[in-house]
Amino acid sequence: MRYRALSGSAYLLGTLATSVATVPVLLAPPAARGWATWHRRRAAKLLGVPTDGGPSNRRSLAWALTHIATGFPLGLAALLCLGNILVAAIALPLWRAFPPDTRPTLFSFFDVQINNWTTALLGGSAQLAVLGAAAWWGLPWLARLHARLCLAMLAPSAAERLTERVDALTRSRVGVVDAHGTELQRIERDLHDGTQARLVTIAMQLGIARESLTDDPDAVGPLIQQAHETAEEAMAELRAVLRTIYPPILADRGLDGALASLAARSDVPVRIELADPGPLPASVEAVAYYVIAEALTNMTKHAAATRATVRVERTGDVLSIEVTDDGRGGADEARGTGITGMRRRVAALDGTVRLDSPPGGPTTLAVRVPCAP
């Protein structure tokens, strides 16, 4: 409650200052938009609610007028309240230190002059009690009222939300198409350079063995053995390619078993915290597996971590994934650490990725994926 009172008072005093500073902003609509966006975040922080995007120029200008009309009197009321509390606090013990004609007065509206200890003690105590209660309960309420008004005026309309949503989906679908094309090229390259080359070798080895049946029968056995070994290598490479398309372990052991296998193969100790998510779509399971596998790989290669924790839980129709390590942090998507690929995979399912990796660590990767059937 004390923090709420302090934050409310600070918010209103800031509102008083910014309402005056908003007047010249009205002359520059682009500046009004940036100014309004900053205030929107400020109001959201006070209320503890999330916010994203930015208001339109029209909404920003309308808000600026409202902010001046409401922010100035509310901020002035907070200033007068806190200022008179300070006056009462000074008047109580020090009223005799002032010359008679300059002594502080109590209850400004009634102009109560302090001329004796009775007035100082009773009036000062009453003023402290009344204004203290107003500052404790009233100012936070006024601050939150103004913050709600700010968010209501700057919140995008249904049409603007739909436009932002379409833009976000368009960007994510473009990324998905690009990622799909890149994935197809990789699979084609792996098959061409690996499996196909080994199949050609097998065909050549079998062809030589067939010709050797009459000319050199003793050479047929080693040739067939080489062809058999090459066939096994081709099968192993083909399984590796197929594993990148959909991990067979998910079909065999489910997400729980697949994550346990990832933890067992990791060079860094990994603790798995998996609340039973119930049945999940195969696409969601695959994305969860790949995201966690990529995160653990990045941790092993780049983070110099000594331990990691993987938490997976389902809340309603959203699967939450969090991978945390105690490494050195400083993960940078521009360095090709696989974060971009994660974002594309998650965006394909309309999910979100948040990476928090300050220098010195720890690193936290938080993923949210819709999992409605």
C-alpha cells in the first residue's frame, strides 16, 4: 500500500509537469504520437498491465487535449495536497521560529493563522491527518483513474487491432514461407549430397559384382559386403534427414520421453519440469521439441553454463516453454545462434518468443504457443 501511495503521488506530479509540456506538442502530430506512446507505457506500468503497439495520430492529438485538461488539475491537486502536508509538518514544531507576519497558515481555504501551541498542535495534527489520508488513499485512486483514461483513449480501435493483426500474420506467414523454402533446400541438399550419392555407389558396387560373377567370382563377396555397408550408411543418413522433419522419438515416447532424451544427451545437467499438458497437436509437440533442442544446443556451444532448467506447462489453450541457464548471457540473434529459426517455427503456429539474455547471464528463453485442437 505504501508503494502504491508513493507511485500514485509521483505519477500525478509527473502528470502535472507533462501536461504543461504537452501544449507545444499539439503543433507537431508526429511528436504527439511518440509522446502519447510514452505516456501509454507509463500508464500501463502504473496499472501493471501489458501494452504494445502505438496509437494513431488522431488518437494521439485527442489524448493530448484530454491530458492537458485532466492532467493539470489532477497534478495540481496532488501538489497542493503534498505541499500542505509539508507545511503542516513544519508548522507543528517550528511555528515560533517564523516572524508573526510570516508564520505558516493551516487549511489554506480557511487561512487558519498559527499564533499559539494549541492551534499548531491541534490544527497541524488535523491537517496532517486529513491530507495524509487523502495522499494515502485519494492520490493513488486519482492516479489510477487518470492512467485508465489514458489507456482507454490511446487503445487501438477494433479496426486498428484487426489491421495490426493482419500485418503481424502477413509478416509471420512470409517468414514461414521463407523458412519452408530454406528447409526444403536443406533436405534436398542432404538427400543429394548424402543419401543419393551412397545409393549411386551401391548401384555401381552391385554392377561390378554382377560383372565379376563370371570373370572373378572371388571378388563378388567383398563387393557385396561393401554394398551392404554402404546401404547401411545410406539408411542412417536417410533416418537423420527424416528425423529433422519430424522426430520419431515424439511418436514413440511422447514429449515427456523426448525431453528426457534431450536432457540425457546434453553435456550440461538439465532439469526437466513438465506438468502434464494433455494431448497436444503434433505440430505443437514438434515445435516444442525443436525449440528446446535448439536452446540446449546453443547453451552448450555458446553459454558456458553449468546447469539448465526446462519448464513446460499448459494453461488453457497455451503451451508455455521456458528454458533457463546460468551461463554468461549476451545471446545475440545477429550472430546466427538459431533464435531466428525458433521465431519462425513458433510464428508459424501464431506463438511468441521472448529472449532475456543480459551480459553475465542468466539467459531465459520464454515461448508461448497456442495449442487448441
